[in-house]
Amino acid sequence: MKPIKLFFAIVVTLLPFACGVKHEPKEYLRKALGNVERIKVAGYELEEKVKAPYEKNWNSVRRNKYIEQDNPQDTTIGASALHYDGDGHILSVYDGTNYAYFHHDEKRIVVKDFLDAQSRSLPFHTYRPPFFNYVKSLIRYILTTNDSISLDVEESKEDYIYKLSIHEERQVEFFGRAYKMPENPDITSEEDAYTYYTLWIRKSDTLPYRYLREMSHNVSDVTCHQAEWSEDAIDSPIAAMDYILLHKNYKVHYVGKRNTYKEAELNERLIGKAAPEWTLKDMNGKAISLSSLRGKPTIINLTGLGCRPCVQAYPELVELSKHFNVVSIESWGKSAQSLRDYAAHHKITYPMLLGEDNVLNDYVGTYRGVPVFFYLDENHIVHKVDRGYGKGMISQSIEKLGWK
């Protein structure tokens, strides 16, 4: 695409960064921070690996390209970013006002304008900043914080490796600067509130190129490759609307605005009708069919690994599985191994199944928001559909249906 080529034509100036400096940990970090602060626009590839702490393997490994730009007009993150794949297809764009992510197979764009109630309640934009902005915030925090922290430094042939442990009651995350995260109902002990960061800085140019972020709900390992940068700001700032307008035949949906079409689709298509039949494999490779669950009411839960409201629903579903048929279908395409690790960690005793697109399409179309709950009678007629989760919600729905 021409806009991408234009950016890359600009991102060509290599900065003469300091190197060969005697290592004093805090002083070296200040030099690294000064180098990062000089970067006004950058292009690079990111290798991003993600898993839960209890998982043996990474459940997501991806490598995509980014263009990052300083954005002083954005008083939250302070940077704009364009994210695209190796073929030049836009995956997402953030400009400080809008965060748009593109679903090309569905010809749909989801836009977060941060005007919804949840966004307005937070002091930051819920958007993971681009690489150099993120590590800049991390280094500033290490150098200036009054929080209880410990910092260890290791040295390899090519790098200095900074290992940060944050000893606070709430987890610390970076959205343009450090923030103490809101209370998380999934964190039930001080041991769960840990925050660890590891930062790799190359000796050759005194620049960070990798960070590891470890929290009780997520571990992410991010490495920046093939970076080119310039200390000169460019005249054409990244603007999300430009890329939205390039896709005129795509439907645009704003997060937080009621999607009446999807709600109607969920309720009108299935309620009062027989639930679509399926046969899916569980996390151990055993095939389970919906028809095998006839004879008593069944609750079908569409879930996703990494969905926090989903986690809150599992204890209630486990208890209800003693009286009803309960199955959860993983809807975000995770592996069987990830599902096994996940079920063991959350003590899920009922069947967890690997979703397939044809089955998910039968139930919710292309919509993949979770959790969703379908309530089927003993003959598998759908009586009710719930989206989202609140404590005790499933039991209340069952009570209203008169099921015992």
C-alpha cells in the first residue's frame, strides 16, 4: 500500500547512538533512555510470544511489522502506530483518538474511540503501546519510581540484561507511563500480584531490543528486529481514519455501542429452535457430540483463553455441571495443549472442547466475543442466550427457566 511505502521511505536515518560506555547500571539506563527519546519515527518487525504462566509452551507466536511515530498530541500513550502483516495488509492502527483493528476475512473494522463508559472510567487508553514507547516508559519508571522495587543486572557478550521486580500490592503496567492496575478479582493473594520485567539492551548501540513481561495472568516476550529509525519527526502523522476510508466496502463497528444486529442474530436465530448439531474434540482428542448429551438440560458456553469474565464463570459452571450437562467451547483457536494447561489451572472438571469455525458460525455467526451461554432443554431446544458474565448469572437464568 502506498501509505506504508511512504513511511518506510522516510524511516531511513540511522542515529549515531553512544556505545562502548563503561557500565554503571543507572547511568547506563539514562544513556539508553536518551537514545530512545531521540527516536521520533521507527519501522521494525516484532516477534511477539504470549502464554499464561502455567502453560508449558507459548500459545501464540507471531511476527508482524510496525511503524511507530511520536505523537505529542496524544496525552495518554504519546505515540501512534501502524501494524500490518508481511503482505502489507493493515492489521491495526492507533492515532491517539481511535484504535481500529481490521478483520479482512469478514470485511469488518472494529473501532475503539475510548468514549465508551469503560474507557472513560480509566486514566489510560487500553492499547498496548508500540515497542520504543513501551520500553521508554519502563526505563523512566526504573529511574524515577518511589515504588518498592529490586533491580538485578546481568551481562552477556552482547547485552546488558536488567531484571526488575516490583513489590507492590497492585500490578504495574505501562500505557505511556506507569500505572497501578485496578483491582483484579482473579488475583486472590499477594503471590498473584507479582510484576516482573526483563529488559535487554545491546552494547553495540545502547538501545533496548527485547522485553519480557511476567504477571499472574499473562507472560509476553517481545523482540524488536530489523529496526530503522529517524530522529526527525515527519510531516504526515498516522491517522486511523485514513486507513478506515481506504476500506470503503468494510463495515465499521464502534466498541461500546450497542450492536443490535448481533444481539438480534443471537436471540432470533436460535431461541425456540433446535440447537445446531456438532461433534467436536475435547482437549484430550476424544470426540463428543451434542446428541450424546440429550436427556437433561445442557449449558453450552463459548469461551476464550485469556478472557477474564470467562474465568469468573468457571466455578459456577463446575458446580452446575453436577446437575446439568455443561460444555465449554474454546472460540479463539487455541491448541489442545493450551486447553489442557488452562483447564488444569482453573480446575475445570466438565468437558472443554476445541471450537471449529463451522460450529461457531452456526451459533454466533462471525462474532467471537465471549463469554456466551446457550441454555438448551433436554431435547436441545434453545430457550435462552446470555452474553457476558456477572456473579450468579447462570444460576439466575436457570431459575427463571424453571429448571431444577
